[in-house]
Amino acid sequence: MAKNLDVINLFDIYGEMLTQKQQDFICYYYNDDLSLAEIAENEGITRQGVRDAIKRAEAQLFAFEEHLGLYRRNETLKSGLEEISELIKLVTEITKELICHHLSPALFVLYFGST
């Protein structure tokens, strides 16, 4: 399952770098959940031909990531942004508590709403 998710994520980033046939096969197999036999029948080629094309496309997607690292960078950025968001929440709560001790209850409600 993890490899399937990796292929889908990599396809979202690098899919346009594949040939149109490879894009079609990856979409049929991963997005439309068609079997190799179904794709082969629809495309008029052998099941083995479909499998080989998908395996080559997958290998290319992983090679693109190995060389360019866009997915890895995106995940690092997402993780950093989540950490920043959590720190902002923490600072906001601490700030509210500090201000609460120095403001009258009426002013606190005026600035921050109900506690």
C-alpha cells in the first residue's frame, strides 16, 4: 500500500514528464483501479506489455524523485509549516495568559472574546 501511495504522490509531481501512454497506464491502474488484464483489453496489447509499461513508468517516477527530490522537499516543508503552526498556537495561548493577568476581565473579553 505504501508503494502505491508513493507512486500516486510521485505521479502528481512528475506525471507530465512521462509519455502519454505511461500517464494513461498509471492513471488506469492506480486512479481508476483497473486490472492489468482490463487495461490490456482496452488498449489492445498483452497483459505483460501493460505490466512492463507500468513498471518502467514507476521506475522513472522514482528516478525523477531520486534526482530532483521535489516530493521529499515538499514533505519537509509541510512538516516545518505544521511545526510553525503548533508554535504559533502555543505562543498565542501563552500571550493570552500573560495579558489576562494584566488586563481587567472586561478588557480581556473585549480583545479576545470569551475565555
